[in-house]
Amino acid sequence: MKGRFLIVGLVLLVFFVISFLTNILGALNPGIKETFHLEFSSLGFMTMAFFSAYGVMSIPSGILVEKYKEKKVMLLGFTLATLGAFSFALFPSFIVFLVSLFMIGTGMAMLQVAINPLLREAGGEENFAFYSVLAQLFFGAAGVAGPYLFSYLVENIGKPNPGPMVELLASLVPTDMTWVAIYWIFAVIAFLMVILIVTIQFPDVKRKEDEKSGDWTTVKMLFKNKIVVSFFIGIFCYVGFEQGVSFWISQFLETYHGVNPDLAGAEAVGNFWGLLTLGCFFGLILLKFFDSKMILLTFSSLAFLSLTLGLFGSKTVALIAFPMVGFFASVMWSIIFSLALNSLKSHHGSFAGILCTGIVGGAIAPFIVGGLSDVFGLKFGMFFNYITLAYIFSVGIWANPLIKNKTMGSSNKKINKPDRLVDIVETEIIN
């Protein structure tokens, strides 16, 4: 029993580290642009490099986990992240940075596939929902902590008596690239995770049918289904919208309101992820009372309003409105994912792998925003987010699941399996 709690703790820590390494790109954005003298479109290559790894590795990672088990895949994932972070920390050039991001993204994609079944096995099926929500809390906390830690480092590097840790980091980075210090921290954290995983004995995870990835024949067959393609686009648009906003927040605030990107700008990015986490818990409560499609339509509309206020409001309004986009985006992933799986009678494992491949939207959307921004300005470039948001809104109109979410007072019956909406909302809420 003690060993199982250790595995649960490890999985929660992995969720924290994944978010810590993933959700800081928006805070780094202005510093990277200035350091490498980049156009907006070139900045978009950052998310292209990172999130394209999800498109490449999500389905293969499921196959690797089934063949080599969770421990080996997690070790490989963190080893890639370690090498990627150390490579850039030692050789801070833009080309190395892009390669580093792809390596880290590949590692994170492999970890995402491995840890949910591991959490279910270690914590027990009866506790799975609780631990999954707890994992979301860890994930969200890291999304907030990363940008705030970055602000602290940039603000204190170069100051007298900054403390031994900051002083050491200052000696390792070029004086005009203080933001690189965060990658030394990434490298050390990822390396420590490798050592930690090596020392822990893992349980034998027996995957449910819905957690099995299936073979390539099944995947090809599913891609011929219009429902599968439609929901794949839905996940693509959600991650594209999430990253298309969060990645550009700090840069937008600096460009149009003169906000310090290393301080208030980075904090706004952290607040985006913090409110996204808070919104997840609020969404879980709403799903007990309202139909998920109605919630998706309502939150999409409010996200539209918040984005508009952020783009056209004053500095004070923008500092509040952009993080609020994160709050209203919070339920989108879990509801779209749930509606998707509830729309097919079988092959849920392979379908889930296809949906996770849609995370590649996080690579494409910020890149398109950057390209438009080079020609028309960043404010106009951000208009692309309205397109992805419009598709998300449409899901709430045309989705026709076989099983609806069970609400208070409803008489929905379970059909040969647990209510998939409640299951997926509480276990797949982390992307």
C-alpha cells in the first residue's frame, strides 16, 4: 500500500513537471524575440517545434507503452527532456532552441500517454476521479509557478546579493540572455526525475480496453469516419485557441500597453493558467447540473467576450480579460473529449490517441497568428483565435453523443460501461 501511494505521488509530481516545462513558453516569448531579433512568424516556430511532437508521438507512444511498459517510456521521456534542456542551456542559439523544444515536447507527449493508466492502477479505480482532479491541481499550480519563477529569476539576476542559487544561474547564462536560466532549472529537474524513476518499483498496469491504443489499421479505419475527423478538428482548434491566446499574451501587453514582459506580462500568463485550473473545478460542478453542450456554448461565448475585451480594452482591462479567457477555456478540452468518446460505440482507445494527436493544433495556431501579425500587426493576427473559437462553439451545436452527461435529477442509464462523460471529465481534464 505504501508503495502505491509512492507511485501516486510520483504521478502527481510528473503532472507538475509536465506543466512546468510546457506552459512557460508564453512568458519567454518577448525575451526570445528580443534576443534572437525575430519576427512574429519566427516566434511561431517555437510552438511549432514543441507541439508538433505531440502530433508525431501521441499514437506511437501508446504502442511503446503497451510493448515496453510505463517505467521505460517515462525514463525515455524525461531523458529526452533532460538532453533537450541541457543542449539549449549549454548552446543558446535559436536553432538549438527549436531542436530542444521538439525533444522536450516529444518527452512530454510520451509521459502524457503513460501516466493516466498508471494513476488509475496505483490509486485504485474507486479513487481515480479524486486523484485525477488532484493531478489537475498540481498541473495548474505548475502553470502558475513557472511564469512567476521566471519573473523572479529575471528580476534578481544581476542584482547585488541575489542568493547562492540565483548567483550560480547568473554565472551560467550570457548577460544579455538571463531568460536562459530557466532552462538550466528545466534540465536539472528533468534529470532528477530520471534518477527518481530509476529508483522506484512500478506496479504492473493492466490496461482497460478503452486505454489500449490499437493498431495502425484501426487508426486508419477511424480516420474514414466523419465523426472522428470532426472531433479531431475540435481538439485541434481547442489547443490551437489555448496556445494561440496564452502564447501571445505577454507580447501583446508589451506591444500595445508597454507592460514589462518579464514581470507583469509573465504574471498575466501565469494567471491565465491559474484561472484555467480554477475553471476546471467550477466546470465539474456545473456538469452535475447542466448539459455539457450548453456549458460549452456558454463558456465559448464568454471566452469570445473576454478575448475581445483583452484585444480592445485598456491596459487594466487587458490584464484581467486575457487571464479570464483561460477561465472560460477551462471546460473545453474535457467536454469536447467526452462528447467525442461518447459518440462512438467502440475503439475508444484508438480514438483517444487520435484526439490527443489533435494537440498539434498548439503548433499551428500560434504560428498562423505570428504570420498574420508580421503583415497586419499583432492585434489583427490575434483575430485568428476567433476562427478556432467559432469551431469550438459549433461543437456545442452539432455534437450528438450516444450518452449524455448525467445531471442532478436526470435518469440517464449507463450502457454496459461507466458514464463516459463523468469518467473522462475527471480523468482526461489535463491535456
